[in-house]
Amino acid sequence: MNSPSPALTSIPVTHGSAIASLILGILAWTFLPFIGAILAVILGHLARSEIRRAPPGTLTGDGLAVAGLVLGYVQLGFSAMFLSFLLLGGLAIMAGFMGMFAHAF
């Protein structure tokens, strides 16, 4: 009647920073364009490094962290392109005004 006791195994836990990275990566595309992207990238790298350092099978969420990293980096790229176009457009408008004022005098 004595049955062998089941092996005690730990249940893997999803890393909280990986979840936060994914959520902030999604929010970077909706409500928090620049800040959310930076936080998603930071938390994604933090989560991936902690998951790799943890004993095997104890922490999960590497895929969530990667998704947060991708969303964050792509949003940062689009933000950089937007800011550069804004800057170049502003410079072009200023150059146009300067040319218009130069012909006035």
C-alpha cells in the first residue's frame, strides 16, 4: 500500500519583468510612445538576463521578454525617424522663411 512519493518539482514562474516588458511594449504603440519603449527595452534585457542566470526550469518568460524587446526597439526606431523628419522639416521651413525674408529686403 505504500506508494512512492512523487518527486518534488518546482513549478516554473513567469518572470514579472518579462510580463511588464511585453505590456510596456504594447503600450509604447498606444499610449506611451517613447517612455514605454525605453522601459520595455530595459525590462526586457533585465528579464532575459535574470532568466538565463536562474536554475533551469525555475523561471520562464523569455519569449515575453523578447516580444517586449522587439516592440520597444521598433517603436524607438520609428520615434527616431519621426523626430528626424520633424527636425528636417522644421529646418526646411525655417530655410524657406529665411529665403522669403531675404527677398523682402
